[in-house]
Amino acid sequence: MRCDVLAVGTELLLGQIVDTNSSWMGEQLAASGIDSLLQVKVGDNVGRIVAQLERLLVDADAVICCGGLGPTHDDLTRDAIAAVMGSELRLDDDLVEVIREMFASRGRRMPENNLRQAMVPDGAMIIPQTRGTAPGLICPVSVGGVEKVVFAVPGVPHELHDMFHRAVLPELLRRGGEPSSIVSRVLRTWGESESGLNERLHPIITELDHVGNPTLAFLASGWEGLKVRLTAKAATPSGAAGLLSAWESRVRAELDDIVFGVDGETMESVVLDLLRRRGLTLGLAESVTGGLVGGRLTAIPGASDVLRGGIVAYATEVKRSVLGVSDGPVVSEPAAIEMAEGTRRLLGADVGLALTGVAGPAEQDGMPVGTLCVGIATAEGAMARTVRLPGQRDPMRQLAVISALDLLRRLLLEQSAAH
Amino acid sequence: MRCDVLAVGTELLLGQIVDTNSSWMGEQLAASGIDSLLQVKVGDNVGRIVAQLERLLVDADAVICCGGLGPTHDDLTRDAIAAVMGSELRLDDDLVEVIREMFASRGRRMPENNLRQAMVPDGAMIIPQTRGTAPGLICPVSVGGVEKVVFAVPGVPHELHDMFHRAVLPELLRRGGEPSSIVSRVLRTWGESESGLNERLHPIITELDHVGNPTLAFLASGWEGLKVRLTAKAATPSGAAGLLSAWESRVRAELDDIVFGVDGETMESVVLDLLRRRGLTLGLAESVTGGLVGGRLTAIPGASDVLRGGIVAYATEVKRSVLGVSDGPVVSEPAAIEMAEGTRRLLGADVGLALTGVAGPAEQDGMPVGTLCVGIATAEGAMARTVRLPGQRDPMRQLAVISALDLLRRLLLEQSAAH
């Protein structure tokens, strides 16, 4: 099974947006044992979109067309696919209703040109939209008597990701014939570099290169952690699952100390669960991250039964007046501890977690860019750690979030073990 | 002049690396008035690299081949280009010396397979490497009697950037004859849907479709706002700039009330600048966004001279005990105002900005998911607004950030106007 990708949008060619969608789909397709051998960026031009679709369909069994499904004059993917199918665009009354209701539910009138999003090529199936207004399309095409398929999905990443897993991948696997089942397991790690992981897993990697199934891949994912993905293929789901778990336990044996979560688990969800299980509430005190820790934790529904809130103490006077940090350098372990104790006291939380550091561009209090001091205060006392993170401002702040949460995670595990 | 791009590397198709090189080159080419209409990713496979080069050379005057110049067996760009040129690869003795010396200067022995990097197709010119070991190539090819060119450049970004400006762009401009210039302007808007923009600009869009230059496109960018991009082309930079500003003022006349920034300006930077110019400090009170507003504002270096900090009041008790919110529903305009006044008082800030709302999954206090109440407190008094945002949790929270900052921006502009 080969599925190539056509990313549509002049802004992609002009470099105003980097095409991360093709890379993301390439990763998902590879993990499912589907080849993606060509990925093309084309502008908002019907003639060129049609030409590229026809070229890609010569060698590929399927093409995913990403972007160009919006309501405006330069959204031309629907028109291009209809031309390739040799069919007409017709207005789908049900879609019109869905889109009208979506606007109504937001108390807004539907602009007339949103009707463009209800236009569907004859013979195409609709992938219902659950997040935006642009529905996706599954468009069968016959190429020299061979049945192939073109998918149309939105370019907005979270809409694309939802449709890809809900409709595109299942349809591709169905068309792939021989029902080989693919199961993936992602082990999320924190505390080891990619090359460090490579060394620790070298014997297993060598063995897997030989047997070829399952496959193992590393994915460095910033504040999502460094992922180790195992993907097993077999005739049946249970066969794939068995193969997977056998190798997963071998990998875990090597990485036991740094694996913090599996598949959809994030550092945030893991920390919240640990606190929830022990009936503990959390209060934050953020300086260098300016609220990013709270923003990440509250992205998870149900965070409210653990997280009471936080103090973003960006100005030094706020650290002193609100959190009671005493005189002296504010990027230091003593300051981090006072911030953690301060927020724990002020918010009436069981656990206080504090971050103070230097994101740059300039150093501060003689501390170099990349310095992070984490303070944790609990009923059993307080502790602090200093870590040194890669320099650039944004990545440093993101790595600060996962580093601080990982320290809290490890402390909670130690305490649970001690009890 | 048309120059397409071929990015070579299986890791790009597998999503292990995002292809930022094509985007970067697309941006540089556009700025130099060179069209780049197709950008293709292909894996480390000679047959497919050759096929793609030949396809792209049908329509393009030039193709930049990026990556696959390393020393290993899967670096095949040189071989593919030689095949397209119909010439042989020969070992270039001078290059061998350069590469040997580069290793020697690092006190290392040159591995034999680095000799691959000294292989050059007959008839190709060498772009000397100044940063790594892989030289670039300028390879003339004749396509149906028409003289065209293929460039080979390394995939390592800083090596690519150096070679592109030092050798590739000058050669393209030389071949292009007198180059035309392209200038883009992005107007960032908030407060109108993409299709609403389309309706308001319909007369201008129709006119531009007719004249064809400048072009106009919309870019929905979540909490970056909704972008309107004008791109003008002319023989000279000043000509393009003149054309651009003429049409920009026409677009601005239609969208004056919703344009908040230009090009690189963000809602965060605009709001911080407005406050800074008036010498005002800011304090935040976040519930539904859990710290995202603070996280965005502090992503900007220098935010510290405006932002004192914030209170993430996620639990209702924290809203009451820390911010002094009185009994009654906490997702309401009165609560938003009390939160804004509370943080302004507690942090000693001139302006207090508060967000309380319902991100879902469930409704709260009888308020539907998507409800956002924004409170703003200044020395001149307090105000609140309620807005309804699209439902999903993550996008709702992101739109809440830009919506709240936009309300503050509008209030600050009104106050400045009144003074």
C-alpha cells in the first residue's frame, strides 16, 4: 500500500507556514506499514493541483490532499478533486444544515460563501467534521482501470489529526487488502538524550534490525518527552499485541528509570494522576515559565480536582510581596523553596511547585541562560534542584515545564514507596 | 524565472525531521522575485530522485536539490544528478585534498567513504564548502534543447543558507536576466471570520483576480489571528513596494476596525507595546486559561518591564480567598471584574486583566462550553465583556487568550484617543 501526500497552499511555498502536516502524516503512515514515497507542496492553483494529483496517482494507490478546504476563493481542493474524478460539484443539503447549525450554536450568522464547504464531488463520501466547519472527503478515482482513492482533509492540524485517525487511516487499511494488524506502543521517556537511548538499547536495536518486526523508532518531541515507539505487524490484532508486549517488556527493562508514560499519557496527566491517587492538591509558583506549567496542566479536563491554581511571580517585587521570597538572588534554590512554600501557603495546597530561572536573551544574577531552579514544598518538608537546559528562550521554557514536573513525579513516587 | 525544490531524505518522509529547508528557500526565492511552484520530498532512492528531477525540469527553469550529499551509501544525490545530466561521476583531486585537510585540521583521519563527497558529475561546477565537508554543485542540463540548471546543496541548514546566498541565488539571478522583485505584507486581524473577511473584501478580491498583481490570500492562524497577505511583484523593489502600499491602504480602509498588527507583530507584542508606551504595568487573573495568557506574554523578551505577574485562580476557593471574588457564579461578568480588581490590587499593577469561562467538556454554572467572560480593571474603573467561542477545549482556550488581549487592546486605544 502506497499513500503519497499533496499539501496545498501558496503560503507553504512562500515559507510563511512550514508544512508540518505532511511530516506528521508520513510518521503515522509509516507506523501503520503504509509507504509514503512522495510528498508534494503545491500552491492555490487548480491547474497545478489537478496536474500533481494525476501525477501522484500514477504510482500511488492513494493520495491525501491536505489543505485548501476553507470557504474562500483561494480554497480550490474540492474543485481540483472533482476535475480529477471527472465529476461535478453539487451542494450537499445535509452539510449545509450542519454548517448552519455550527454557526448558529456560536450565535453567529453563516456567511454565504461558507456554502462552498458544503460542495461535494459526485461519487465522493463525506468525512463529518467534528471540530471545524470543513468536512473531509473520500474520493474514489479510477486510474487506467485501477481503483484508487483521493482523501481531502483540512490543513488545520487538530482537525487533520482527528480526521486522519477517525476516517483516513481505517479506510487505507481496509483498502490495503490482507488484514495485517498494526499495533504501536509509545514509551515516553525523560532524562536521557537520544544518543544515550541509542546506546542503552543498542543490543535490542541490532536484534530488531535483523528480525524487522516490530520496528523501533525514536521521536524527540520537546516537552512531550523523548518517545520510543514500537510498531508490530501481524495477521491478527492479538498476534500483533503479543509480539509488541514481548518486546516492550525487554525495552522497559533497559529504560525502567526514565519511562514516565505510555502512548497518550503525558507528563502532565501522569503527575495529576499521582497527586489525585494520594488525594493531594497542587499550587504553582512560576517565574521563568510565566504560566506555561498551569497552561499545560489545565489543558487536561478534570485538572480542577487537583490543581488549585498558581502565582505567576514575574516581577521580583511580586516574588517578595506575594510569595514572601526574602532578599537575595531570585534565581536560586533558596528562592525556589520560598516560592514553593509561599504558593502552598497562599493557595492552601498540599504541594507547592515553583520554577525560577533564566530564559534569556541575557543572563540574570550572574546565572547563565538555561539555568532552572525547581522548588517543591510538601507537608513533609521542602527541596530544590538546579538543572541546566539548552539555551534558546522558547525551547528552554518548554523543557523547564517537563523538567519541573518530572522532578515532582519522582518525588511523589519516592514518597509513595517510602509509605 | 521558476526554481522548484527537491528535498532528498527518507527521514523527511518518515516525519523524523520536518523539512524546513524548502520553506526557507521558498521564502528567499519569493523575496528575490523567483517563483517556486512545486516543492517535493523524496526518499534516498536513485530511481525516484532521477524521476522527480526530470519531472520538475519539464516546467521549472531550475531545480534546487537539497540533501543527500553526505558520505554514506544512502547519499545518492550526486549519482542521480549525473544520471539526469547523462554524464559520469569522476573523483575531483582538488576536492579530495580539501576534504583531507578539513579532517586533518580537526586532528582526525578521513574515513575512506568521505571520498564519495569528492565525486563530481562531468560538466558540473563546484560550490566550495566553507562549513562542512560536502561541496555544493551547479549542474547545467539541456532539456529539449533548453538550457536549465540543477543545484545540489547540503541539507544541514547553516551549510545550506551559506551556499544559497553565496552561490545559488547569484547564479539564479544571473540566469534570470533582470530579476523582478516580490514584496509581501501581512495584515493581522481579529474579530471577523475568514468568510466574513472574504465578504468585506469581495470587491477588492474580484478586482485583484482581474489584475492578478498583487495577490491576496487569507491565513487562519488560531491565536495568531486571521492573516490577510498581499504579495506584489514588480521589476524593482520600489515598484513592488509602491504597488503593495497602494492596495494595502485600500484593504485597510475596509478592515480598519479589525487589523491589530502587521507582519511580525503579534497580539501579545502589540498589547505590551501599548502598555509600555503609556508606562502602565499589567497583572493577570486567569481561570479558564490556567496561565496561557501569562505564558504567551512572557514568550516575548522584555515583557518583564510591563507584566508584573498573574494569579491562576483555578479553584473557586482561590478566586474568593486570594482575589476576593464574592459569592455567586464564577463564570460571570461581576466575577471577572472582581478578579481583575483583585489581581490589580494584589500585584500592585496599573491594569488588571481577568479571564473566566467554560472550556468544557461540561458546562458550568449553567453557562455553555465556549463562554468567556473578560474583566479589565484600570485606575479609571472596570469593565467586562462576555464572548462565545468555538467549543473544543484547546482551541477555545487559545481563542480566549487572543480575544481577551484584543479587548484590552481596544480599551487602551479608546483611552488613548480620549486623552
